[in-house]
Amino acid sequence: MKRPWPNSIREPAYALDAPKQTVSLTINSDLFARAKSLGINASRVAEEALAQELERQRRAVILAEVAADVQAVDAYIARHGHFAEQVREHYRRKGRDED
């Protein structure tokens, strides 16, 4: 079963040891010819570019999730107050009740 993202942001975004697969890409013929004439390995460049784009999109997804989480926390605090302050108040009341 393939996962769209790793379980942890510390894991690579894809299996680095996965076997290579032959694919078909449509690339500007002049661009490819010039790159090939300079000895540029198009497969390596394409793989690196795809890996960078995958990481860029992965970061965007993570940042969106974090932003949503922060928004949810802010909404909770606006509605119910700050949790840490609730705990402090609980223990202040408990201390007064024991006196």
C-alpha cells in the first residue's frame, strides 16, 4: 500500500531505494538536444527536479495543516480561554478550598 506522504516529516518524501522505472516524458526537442550535447543527464536532472517539487508541495501541505491547527487553537482560546490559565485557576481555587 502506497502512502501519499510519510508518517513523519523526518522521513524522506519517497523511498530512496525504490527501483528505477522507465517513463515517457515530453520535452522540448531543442532543449533536450542542447542538454544532451553538454552531457547533461536528463534522467538525473528530472529526478532531482521532481524530488524538489515533491518536497516543496509537501512543505506547503504541512504549513497549511499547521496554520489550520493554529487557527483551531486560537478559536478554542477565544471561546473557552487559555488552557494553561484554566489549570492555574483550578489550582488557585483548590488551594483556597483547602485553607
